[in-house]
Amino acid sequence: MLSKINAFFQSLGAQENSQAHEISLEIACSVLLCEVMLADGQLDSAEQQKLNDIISSQFQLTPAEVTEIVKHALVLCENATDFYQFTSKINQHYSLEQRIKMLTLLWQVAYADGELASIEEHIIRKIADLLHLRHSEYIETKLNIQAKINTAK
């Protein structure tokens, strides 16, 4: 009985390790964007479109590739217990400016439906902390997006 339980936990560990190695930079960024999109519990078409546009432009992908990445990212969102596995990938490969740009993209998704839910703001705050960004950078990116939205009206 104990050997079966041990084998079960080893198989879980092997699955987690193989998933961690499969996570590309595109997937890591997409998962974080999806987390913000799904945070308020409403799958809004404006947020989905913004997510697709961001992924397509940031990584120069075709619509079919974007669809595949979003599909994969949504599965990872459902099974993820934290953001660390995704933010650590970004921290390894992105400069400070690129991480700030990532934060800006998160705000764009959050505001795509015209309103900011408190849970979206909370998730972006957690991600900003994991991306080792200062509070001032968090606030500045938020204010910049709000200003763009206000001038677009």
C-alpha cells in the first residue's frame, strides 16, 4: 500500500517537472494575461480580443498560433497553484523595462472591458511583486493606462 502511494506522488512530481520544462516565455506571459482576464469571473469578449491582440503583437504570431497558446495558457491557469513558475521564467529572460512593459499589458487586459475589478488589481499587484517591480512602477503603469483610456474617450 505504501509503495502505491509513493509511486502516485512520484508520478505527480514527474508531471509537474515535465510541465515546468515545457513552459515557454510566450506561455508564461500568456498565462499571466489569462489570469487577469479570468480574475473577475466574467469572460468578456473585449478582454479576449485584447489578450489575442497583445499575444499576437508581442510575439509576432499567427492567429492560429495565438489560439493554440491561449488554449494552452487557459489549461495552465486552471491547474496552477501560484504565479511563481511563470514569473520566474519572465524574470530570467526579461529586463526591467520588459517586465514593466509586461505589467502595462496586464493593465491593458484588465481595463479592456472598461472597468477594473478589485480582484484584477489584486492579481496584478501580486504579479508585479513577483516580477520584482517597485510599487512606484506598479502605480505609474496603472496611471499611464488610465490616462490613455481617458484621452481615448
